[in-house]
Amino acid sequence: MAERKHILVVDDASLVRHYYRGILEGAGFRVGEALNGLEALEKLLADPPDMLIVDINMPQMDGITFLAELRRQALPHCAIPALVTSTEAGIQDKEAARAAGANFYHVKPLSRDVLMRYAALFCGLPA
């Protein structure tokens, strides 16, 4: 049996993490959680995921800072695909996310279908 693809959800909102976890685990993914970018960096070193879902506004280390720091590292996990999600819909937010290394930016909320399309795309699975 093939190993399940691993997705790390980085969001300080427990309701959002629970929502993503329910959808992704129901589809067969292994899901990890981090409350902020600092915790996510620690978890990446211990168990690198196949995909990141990252919120922008979080305490201690926000999503933009987290992605910029991750992309600066010269380690294999620095290129993990990242979907940035936020309630912020301004063009400056999208540009900041892309400049930090986001692969895609999507305004919350994400529907089940949208989340599954990104997961399949980033993890190299059929849609």
C-alpha cells in the first residue's frame, strides 16, 4: 500500500483546522496541524509534508514570514508547495503571499471541492 500524502495545516483557528482535517482525512490524507509559523517550522523538520495550507494572520509568526523563512532555507523541504488562505482579499495580500513563496492564494472560506482540487494538484494525485 502506498504511503498516504501528508498535508500540514498552519492556522491559529481551531475551527478552520478541524474543517480542513475532516475533509482531507476523509479523502485519505494524513493531516498535521500547527498553530503558527514558528510551530510549523518545527513540525516540518520532524515530519516534512507534501503540501502546506497556510493562513496569513497568526500570532508569533504569521504566514508570510513563515513562508519567506521556509523558502530561504537550503533544505529539501523548502520547496514544499504552499496554498495560502486568508480572509484578506486585497491585491497587496496576494502579492505579499506570492513574494514570500506561496504557490496559490485563495480567499477563505474554501469549499470541499476547492480544497480537494488543490490537495490533488499539489500532491500529484488525480483530481
